Amino acid sequence: MVDEQVVLFAEAAIREFLAQRPDSADTLEGIHRWWILWPGLPESPVISLIALERLEAAGLMERLLIGNTVLWRRAREASRPD
């Protein structure tokens, strides 16, 4: 079972990171290791994935497939034709 408070912590950390660096993009592993300042030992990467998927469902994050690598970034608004 996943600890809801830990997932919420990860979501908040990701939002804070992007507030300071809005053009950042990284892999799940990079986000888990570098974007989230875990208090004590890092949690499982599954926690970061759940947080990213929730932020994606809320329209705040998007994933890009580049070759065989998935990159996560802040969601970009769709371009509208004039």
C-alpha cells in the first residue's frame, strides 16, 4: 500500500521544482533523484511515478517519448491557430 502523504509530498516537491525551473524536463529516475529532496532515505521510484501520473491527469505534467526514453515536463498549452 502506498502512503498518501508521501505521494502528496512528492507532488508538492515536483510543483515547487517546476515553479523555480519551468522549462525543466527529466526522466522518472532523474526527477526522483534530483527534483525531490527526500527527508532521510529516498522513497521508492513508484511514489514519484504516482505523483507524476496524478499531475499529468490534472493537466500539469506531460510525458514525451524520445527514442526509448520517457521525459516528463510541465504541460505546454496547445498552440491555437489564429
